[in-house]
Amino acid sequence: MGALDEGHFNAELENGVKPGCVELGFEDEPETIAIKDAVKVLLQGLGEDVNREGLKKTPLRVAKALREGTRGYRQKVKDIVQGALFPEAGLDSGTGYAGGAGGLVVVRDLDLFSYCESCLLPFQVKCHIGYVPSGQRVVGLSKVSRVADVFAKRLQDPQRFANEVCSALHHSVRPAGVAVVLQCLHLQFPNIESVFLDSNHHGWVKVLVSSGSGVFEEKNANIWDDFLSLLKFRGIDVDKIHTTDSNRQCWCPSQLSAAAKLSSMLGTPNPAMDAAVASILRSVGEDPLREELVGTPSRFLKWLMNFQNTNLEMKLNGFACNKMNLVKTNGEICHSNEQIYSELNLSFWSQCEHHLLPFHGVVHIGYFCAEGLNTFGKSLLQSIVHFYGFKLQVQERLTRQIAETASSLLGGDVMVVVEASHTCMISRGIEKFGSNTATIAVLGRFSTDAAARAKFLESIPKSTT
């Protein structure tokens, strides 16, 4: 394999993109400039320095991510389906239906990503589509996925999302019927007040929605039984599926009464920030005056303002004094009867400072403590995690800050592991669904004692993020 020319490599690192993949003129497009300007206003509203090293390129990164995540506004279904319809005669004789003569075709487990139109926070979708061909005509199966992605890459509500995919496939493919089932997961990020009040906060809102056309228009039709039976193999509880005519409240956590009440404690963001979010909506191809979007800037800002750059002191409620328990009266650290203690699965929520997209996960903290002495309570360490989580962050810095603060309280010998799922890993070009990252910080004895590190790592439960 040939080595990459150094100048070429430096250019690639500087631009943050692979050579040959640059969108010509992208940075000079009016929509990109408008989003960049709006992001600068938001950062300044958070009390951040837009010239800080970690934030210099954030406006452009956010613009790229948003335009990529909303490219569906610039795509047309007919351009995708045209040329992908194929003749398929089906059965020549016998009883039944197959292929182009009317057999059910199902495409399952399409991983999609979208932005919630109510709060602009991301949500994940597992999409399942079935259709019954007619007119001896079938569509290339990859095009079914691409049509669904067109509507995923717009600001969405789950039910409208399902309806739009169903309608688009019905009118472009002209089958006997189309069925769509979506499993949607919305990150229910709390605000900073709620996590300190409720340590059992749940991080997800889930909903199952469906839509049908043609032979699927009647929800009790037998063809639905065939389709849903194939979904049961994927562990889907079909009894919980909301149909188009279901009476249900908005699924977005930002519109739930409890969330609205807690968010109101943060006050009203300044008008410049509100106008900046409205500008972003226009730049991605939306109308800020559309009924469903009128309150979106306010709801998004109530979430974003959790990450203000404040100098708020951590109130450790006197726990700092307990670190003296780890030290003998003569000032020497006791090693002979010390054991490794750990606090595992401390949850955190944060906001990536590079893309202004959420990331979340768990923190594991290990430390030495003399046998018989009081160990530190989980609530204290959880408070430290939340304090550093609710900032514009990168995972590496978050890990280091937690380790350094915990070390100052726990006697210096600390190991911290942070496991996280990053929205920016699925919302941009790479779209690596299911991926997660882990970072480690070791201080004191953990940095030299391989056996201690191994023992702590073995205590971490599997599948925690």
C-alpha cells in the first residue's frame, strides 16, 4: 500500500474531509452561511467563546451535519424509483400469489435517523415495510430503503413519517397495497434540575406506529396478519402498534407537562437565539411558521440552555471532608488492607461541542479504600458526573475531568471508564448504528498496577450503554 503524501495528509486533517469528497462551493452556499451564523449566536448565548480551539469549526460542522440530516427536502421519490421497476410475471398456474402476481414482499430492520420536529433532538427508527406487487411489476428492494430514507432526512413526527413513506411508495410503485411499521426511540434528555431530583430518570421514549394503503387500508385485513407475523420474529410487540387513527398525545418529551414545567425554571432564552433557530429551520428547507414548528425554537433552546458555560460551584455537601478517612493520622496512606471499590453505571447526558448533538452513556469509577472505612456514596459521584456532563463536551475531556475531581476526593488512586453512544455517529455520513465509544483515565496506583486495572475492568457489566 502506498503512503499518503504528507502535504496531502495535512490538507485532509485540516479540512476534516477526505480528498475528492469535498462539495464544491458548499461553504459558500447561502444556506450554509446562514446556519453557521445562527450557530455562532447560539454559542455566544451559552456564554461560550466562538474562537475557543474546540469551537472554531463547530459552526461549519453543525451546518454540514444539519444539511446532511435534512437532505430529504432536496430529494424526490420519483427520481429514486424511476428505472427501478422490473417486470415479474409471478405464477403461471396453480392457486395462490407470488412475486409480480401479488405475493407479499417485506423489507425489515432498516436503521434510520431523523430529527424530531418538536424539539430538534434526534431520534432513531427501525423501519419495516411490506408491499403487495400488482401489474406484474416489482421494485428493486434497495429502493424501498432509499425512499424511506428520503423522509427520514426531514424534520419528522413518527406517524406522519410512516404515512409519508406509505403514500410515496403507493403512488410511485402502484402496488396492491403498502404497509409501514416504525419503531421509534426518542432520547428523553432531562434538564439539569430533573437529574438531581430524580436519579431513576429513564432516557428513552418509545413508540410503535403503522400506516397502510390499498389492501392494507383495513387494519383488520388478513394481509396485516401475514405482515405482522413476520415482524414478531424481530421481537416486536404488535399489540402496542399505534395506527393512523389512534388517539394519542404528542410523543416528544419536550411537550410532556412534567418536562415543560421543569424546563420553565430555566427562563426564556434571548430573542436573538430564538431567531437563530428559526433561521436554521428556514435554511434546511422548512417553514418556521408551520403549525407544528411554531414552538420548536423555544423547546430546543430550553434543552440547549442546560449547557450554559457557567462557573457554578459543585456543592458536595461536605463530602470533601471524608477524604481524610482515607489517610492515617500520621499522614501516610494505608495500603496493606485496602480494597478496590467501584461505582458502576452512573448515567450521564451531554452535548458534543463539535456538532451540538447529544451523547449519553454510563460512567464507571474505581478507587482504593481501606477495609472497614466508609466508602463514598453513589449520589456524590453521580453529582460529579452530572456536573461535568451538562456542558458542551468531548468524551475525552469529560473522562479526564471526572477522574481528576474524583481523585481529589478519593485519595488520588482512581480509574474512570466512560462508555457512550454519540448521535453524531449516526446522524452524519458514516451512519454507524449501534456503535459506541469507551474512554479510560487512570491516576495514582492504577497507572502502574496492571492487576488492579484488570480487576476493575472485569467488574464492569457487559452491555451497559
